[in-house]
Amino acid sequence: MRPSDQRQDATSGQAAAGRLGNFLYYLGVLLFPMCLGAVGGFYLADMGVRWLPDTIGLILSGCIGALMLVISGRYLRGKLFTETENGRVMSRRFQLASVLVILAIGMRLSVWWMEAPSALTELPPEQFEAAWEMDRQRFIEFDQSMDGILERLDEHAMFAEGDRPLSPDEEALLLASYRGVYDYLFALDQVRMFYEDWYRFDPSRAERSYHLRSFLLLHLSELVLYEKSVRLFQIVDRNGDAEKFLNAPHPALGLPQDSLSRLRQDLHGSRDSARLLAAQRYRSFFGGALQGEVEARKFGAGDLWDLVDAHRQAINAVAPLERGSTTVRGDLQVLKRVVRRSWYPTQSAVAEWFGDTRTRRIGWYLIQPEQVQEMLPELQPGDVLLSRKNWYLSNVGLPGFWPHGLVYLGEPETFEAYYDEPEVRAWILAETGKDQALHELLADRYPEHYLSYRVGDGGHPFRVMEAISEGVVFNTLEHAAGDYLVALRPRLDKVAKAQAVLAAFEHLDKPYDYDFDFATDHALVCTELVWRMYRPAEGKVGLDLHLVEVAGRRTLPANELARQYAIEADTPEQQLDFVWFWDARERDQRAVRADEAAFRASFERVKWDVAQK
């Protein structure tokens, strides 16, 4: 071997030895502080010091200090900058150290934020144990109670037949059930909110019991909020009228407008799905890395750990496509309400303009005041009236010849005498425990309304109740009669009529329903007042007035009442008797009395009376 080759081999060997020596040196430099850190960590753990935020905070503070020392040392050694052809350039080590300092400071600030006190973490140990056990029992009670309510709703006939209006008894049951679920969900959300600071507890041995138990209650609360509300919406969505009814305002129960839609938005949006997914991943990590299930059973929370799996299975039982649809519908609720607020006032304004705009014969009608007086002796409180006023633009948009329905009460003296009967008093006594006539009951329950009814309108007595553009109001028969007027009498006794009148008074002052939606009662259209007051209910005999589909809604046009009368007349199913009919002769500019046969055929007439022979 040549000497030059020997020297080259020696040089290569020395370089390799040098690299190995550097590796061993830095390995030793690294292992020594790690060993010291392990000893210090064991000591801190043995002393019960929390990993979060105490130990992490201490480590981050040490890292910040160390990096600042590195930067200061390089500055004093003049190595912060490197001279290049393009001038002085900041060294890469300084750049890296600066970035690490910023990251460490940010993490330290996060730890300080985690150290902020909260109602949960500030509880003394004995108070935490008492609160956690109480909330654990409450959670189980809420969960089981909602299961019972939803199971009963799921089996009810109102959700087995598709979209259809609800009966009064069904409305009462649905509203009570919804209010119950709503209250339980609200109470459960309070539990969730109380334990949402679970992460401030240290997951190490020092506070692992608090950390895990608080997390389980929070995660279970979120799971049950999602699961039970999904079940509620699955049930309610089977009957669109039930959904509309629940979205209507129910101030007596503290339920605002769109409460169901807001619930869907609050519990079923993308944010809620993301929270559930994140919590499930953390539980999986905790179960694997820290033996979460074993720890839960040791801390007396094994049943909660198992309940997470049970509720997860219940949620997963919903088809993925349906869960996705639920999330999208939750996110869309805000947009739907915004569109509704924008469209409904426009719709109402246009409809009101149509209803108040008359193209001809403005200011007078064909039925004269003396003709109204002529028919009064034949009328009885509780009679159903149908009326028509020609030349109103609103007649164009309403189906059929008859556009308006209302209820006859009579002047106050006639009304009071008519219902002051022993059987009516007996019913009121059974209902209220008071020996009263109907007018006394109305005066007690609705003093302002009944006083208005008795006072009348400038010397003209109120004789009818109707839903018009101003809302549900009293009116004079002279103003309500118009050009055509028919009176029909329900085949009911005075108790049933008294119950109907009492139901009608509940709707006074409600606005007119320009949406023509019979699924809700916070606003009423004209025939809806008649339909609602005479609906049968438990302990209440009424009329079976059939709703029909118009423009995708279940409703009751006034013309449909006339058609139903014509179909049922002279059959065992007849529910109304003919009383009086003022028919109009537009070409002769007068109204004439017509017989029942003429009324039976009236529902087939064209809308524009001037086109009739």
C-alpha cells in the first residue's frame, strides 16, 4: 500500500471516530438532563403536583428561559447575524430559537388561561362529590323520562297517518309532551354547561378522577341532547301539521315562535356533530392510553362509561344519510327564519290590500239594514254564517263562491238569556266549581273582551265574531252581512254550543292568519275560528268539518262548508240545519230571500256574480 493511501485511510478513520464521538457526546448531554427530568417528574408526581397546568407550566417557563439564554449567548458571541455577499443575514439558529420562544410563550399563555377559576374547578372536594352524584342521578332521570315521553308519542295515532290537523286532545297531548321534553333538554343542557370545564382538571393521577367523571357527564349530556332531539324530530316530522303547531308561539307555556326550529338549530348543526366526534375521539384516546374504562369503574363511573356506548349505538342506528340531513336541516334553520321574516310581512301586506280593496259599489252592500232586522228573530247564538261581498279583489284568490265564515252571537241580552239554562249552569259548575251562567263565566275569564261585547260599536250592538284583516274581533251583523248571507244551525245542544262559544273567546285579539295554516292557532283565518270552536274534544261534542287540500295546505274554505252542507243534507250525517238565505241580484242591485234549494246549489256558482243569469 502506498503511503498516500495509508494517510487517506487514517484520515477517514479519524473522521468517522470524530462523528461517533460527537454523537456519543450529544447523546450524553441529552440523556443527562432527561434523567434529571425523570427524577424531577417522579418527585413532582409523588408530591401530587398536577401535570396540567402546574408541571406543563413549569416546563414551558423553563423552555422560555433556556431559549432566551441561547439567544442572549449567541448575541454576546456575535453570532446572531452572518455576513454574506448581500449583507448581514439573521442566522437560522436565531430564527429557529425565536420561533420556538413565540410558540412556548403562546403555550404558556394557554396554560395560564386553563388555570382561570371556574364554578366546577373551584368546588371543594366534598362539594364536587355531592354535586357530581346529584347530577349523575339527574342525568339518568332525564334520560329515562324522555324515553318514556318519546315512546308514547311514537305510538300515537297522530303520527301514523301522515300530515293531518290535530284534534284538541291531540294538540294538548303533543304540547304537554313537547314541553316535557323541552324542559328536560333544557335541564340537561344546564348539566352540560356546568361540566364543560372538565379539561381544566389534570388528567394525571392528581385529578384524573375529577377529569374523567366530569368529561363523562359532559359527553353523555351532549349525546343524549342529540339523540333525544333526533328522536323527537323523527316523530314530529311524520306529521307536518304537528311540526307547524309546535313552531307556533304558546306563551302560556313559555314557548316562543319557532321554538322547535330553534331547538333543531341549537342541537343539530355542524358544530354539534363536530363536538360529538371530538369527544368520541378523546374518549377512545383516554380509554387506550390511560385505561379509561378501568379508571371509570374504579371511580364509580363505570355505568356512565357503558352508557356512552349505548347512546352511541342509538345515534348510529340512524342512517348516515338521515344524520347528514339532520345536520343540514339544523344549519338551515337560521336561513329559513330569515326568509320567513322577509316573505311573511310582504305576503300579509299584499293579502290585506286585496282584502280591503273593492273595485265597484264602494261603501254600500245589497243587504239592507231592514233586511238584517227581518232575519234576527230566526237566528240563535251559535249559528254559523257564510257571507260574500262582491267586487273585492280578495274573492279572486279564495276558492269557490263563498269566501267568508263567521259565528253569530246575538246582542248581549239575547245571548245571556239563551245560555242561562240549568244544563249549561250544571256544566259550568262541574268545570269551575261555581254556579254561574255562561256570560258570568266569560266576564270572569275575559273581562275586557266581554265588556267590549256588551258596549258594542257606537250604539250598534255586536252580534257576530269573525276573523278579518284586523284579527279576531266582534262586529255588527249589518257590517258583516254584505251582499249574500246564509245562516246554518249546528245540530247541538246548548251545552255543546256554550263550550264552542267559550273556545271562541280564547281566540279574540289573535291576528289574521295570512298563511292560511290550520295547523297552528296563534293566528286564525275566518273559517278556522268556526272550525276550532266547534271541534270535538274529550267531554265536548262538536262538528266534523272536513278540511281539504288547497295549495299544499290543509284548510277549510268557506265554500267547502256550503258544499259539505249540500252533501250531508237529508242524510243521517247532516250536522247543520238551514235557517235563512239572503241571495243577491247584482244586476237588480238588491238582495232577496231564497230557499234552501238555492243555497244547496250555491257552492257551484262562479265567483263573479255578474256572470250569473
